[in-house]
Amino acid sequence: MGKIFIDGNSLTIEDVVNVARQNYEVVLTEEALSKVKKARDLVDKLVEEEKVSYGITTGFGKFSDVAINKKDSQQLQKNLIISHSCGVGNPLSEDIVRGIMLLRVNALSKGYSGVRIETLRTLVEMINKGVHPIIPEKGSLGASGDLAPLSHMVLTMLGEGEAIYKGERLSSKEAMEKAGINILEYLSSKEGLALINGTQVMTSVGLLTLYDSINLLKTADIAFSLTMEALNGITCAMDEKVHSVRPHKGQINTAKNILEILSGSQMTTKQGEQRVQDAYSLRCTPQIHGASKDAIEYVKNKINIEINSATDNPIIFPDVEEIISGGNFHGQPMALSFDFLGIALSELANISERRLEKLVNPALSHGLPAFLANNGGLNSGFMIVQYSAASLVSENKVLAHPASVDSIPSSANQEDHVSMGTIAARKAREIMENARKVIAMEVLGAVQAIDLRGKETLGAGTEAAYQVVREHTSFVDKDRIMYKDINIAEDIIINNLLVEAVEKALGSEILTDENFLAPSLS
């Protein structure tokens, strides 16, 4: 098992995925511990001197003008956690929860938050020993950060609430005892606020969605290439000269991917051989897939900034002994990004469904049997596969409405603009899962159509993809229960089998924007 060393500044997307899904060990560096202690010393000094400082010697939100005595400091922090634990809905998945904890550890390790070292180590121990708090998925406004869901994380640190340990849902107290982790007896001044005032829930959900989306971008290019084989698609529209005069990186990379995947194909055609041009869903795929790649590259860059940022309030600057109340908890940078992510993924599904329609519609498929069925009429073939895909893309159109354009005041209008970033992230994840299913359906339909067309020599990449699909699901010669095939095709995508097979056959990686590679996903 690998290790991730935390210093507050060097965390990568791959690091988060490895801790969240591969159970990498988290180790605090001496640099991080030194910075944390320095900030903590300043907090202790301010409390001792009883100087007014938001969230340290005052109440929270609308109560920021209420002074809190030194003797009530610990009770203030505990009250914050128990009163803010108002999340509702289904629990977030364990990989998302592990991502949340890691991101909070990294933010606190920057040394701008003022937690005690023992508090930080408790959270690290929970990651390393597999104690995963039950964190409800709903209840965050995305400013001040993810207050409600992060409070549920802290409950477990205090022996309150519930947690998962070794697959069993337990009281937090029992889970911590079984894991051999000491429960925090109390939260000291500033610690409750430091633990919950940040964007780590939305960022964990969005980061893992982004990571899975990179795999899906590559798979979408493979699915399109299989459809090109099935429909005798015209490859001239992928010519490098076309894309060099409109040099968007994602567009250029998509066209290059497709030509490499299709290299050697005897089923694709040139313009004028069968027809002059293809419909937009074939001819414009580099422009459409490419735009989604460029959008996702933007989101990736924003996430890389966020995961190494201080998103607390107030921010402690120990070098100058200053504490400033600001707004780094506000999730707007992530809210806009995750709305953009959802829109980009929705478009992948939109065009995939249109290509599936071309495959099943005899008026559009250039000679394929209706609904890819032998003995049509008696057999319905892929008729309702397309129907299901159409349902998913329509659902995505609703989900793609941006959450970030909404705001509702809270805390007696002290918090009068909020980001809804966690809603944006959760919607993006749901869109990604829908898009993955649609692309799985296109893959199934394209391979069926290749067989019905009379399989000839496929491209180097499409042959490898075809073989992977046929190793797991057979030709549909008569009607059968299709959801099983759809689930198999989706599992092939989730486990990255198509991408791995095609990249091995090509001897090179399928390009996204910065060629950010997503290895096998769990």
C-alpha cells in the first residue's frame, strides 16, 4: 500500500483518488506539524488575552457580535458541532467520505486554521484505520462552506453520531473503540469552526466525478469510433487540416484519437465513396467531444487550486500575529466549475444517444435492419435500449440546470449569498453516471451493428474494443433481457477495460486535454 505525505501544498487529484479508493496511508510531514503548532499557539494567546476574534471569542453567523468568555470556549465549539449536524438524505459513499477527510486534513495542515496537532492526528487516524463517518448527502448551502455535512464528520471524532467500520454501521463511539482510536475529549477554541468551515464536501464529490469523467471522455471517443465502423462513417471530417484551422485543443485531440483508433479500418469510408457527408452526430463529434474535454480541463485546474487552499474562516496569519475574517469558505469557484462539469458531461450523453438513434433507425442507418434486430417485428431488438438512453439524456437536461445561479439567505441574512456548490457537485455526479450508461448503450449498439453489417477488418483500436465487448456479451440474435447487457457494458467502462485494451493496441494513450490519465476505477 502506498503513502501520501501531507504538507498542505502538494496534494494532487491522483493522491485524493488513491486515498479515497485505494486506501493509501496518510502521513503528516514535519513541515505541516510545525505550521499547525505555530497557528495554534497564536489562537491560545488570543484566548488567554480574551481579544475579540470571530469564532474564537465570539459566537457564529448572526451571533458574531456576541462575546464568549474564555471559560465557555470549549462548550462553544461543541455546541457548534452538535447544532450544525443537520444533514439529511442518504449517506455519502465511503470513497467520497475518505476524500472529504483527506481534503480537510490537507487544508488544516497549511497552518492557517489553528487546530491542535492531536485533533488533526485523530482525523488522520480515522482515514488510515478506516473509520468513515456517516455524512448525509444533503443540507449544505455551499457557504459558509459545507457546514452541515462536515459537522457529521466531526461528530465521529467526538464519539457522537454514526460511522462505518469494516463494512458495519455502528455508533461512532463503538467504531472508534474497535479501530483503537481515542475519541477527542473536547474541541478547543477555534477547532470546531476550523473543522467544518470549508468546501471539502463539494470538492470531494466533484473531484471524484471529474476523475471518473476523464475515463468517460476516452471511452466516448472509443464508442464513437465503433459507431463510425458500424455506419461506414466518413473519416475525412477528422482530417488534421480541418482542425488545425480551428485549433481548440480538445477538438484537435479528439480528431487525432479517432483517426488512430480507426487506423487500418476497411469499414469506414472517404467522402464521395458512399455519400458526400455524414450527419452532425458523426461529422461534428471532434468539435462536441472536444468542447467537453476543454471544459473538463478547466474544472481540473480549478480543483487543483482548491485542494491546496485554505478555505477556513477566520484565517490565522501567525507570522504577523493577525487573524482576518474573510470569505474563503464560499464555494462559488467550485459551484461554477461543477455546473460546467455537469453541462460538459450532459453533452457527451446527448451526442451519444443521437448516434445510437442513427444505429437503430432504418431511415438513418445506411442499410442496417430496424432496431438492429433480426426478424424485426417478432423481435424488438435495440428499440427500447434507445428509449432508455433518451430518458437518461432528458433527465440530464433537467439536472444540468445550474445550481450556482441560485442563492437563498441564511443566518438572519448575515449569510446573504450562498453558492449551492455541493448541489452542483452532486448533480454533476448523477449526470456522469447517466452519461456512462448512455455511452455503454452506444457501445452495445455499435458492436451489434458491426456484426449485422458483416464485420470486416476494423481499426487497430476498434478491433480491440470490439473484442472486449464480445468477451463479455454476445450478439443479440433474438430478443432477451437487455438490462443485463447494459449493466455488463457499463461495468466494462467502470473497470476501464475498453480504454486499457485500446491504449494497449495503439501503444499510446488516448488524449484528453492535458492527457490526464485515469487508471482503473473502482
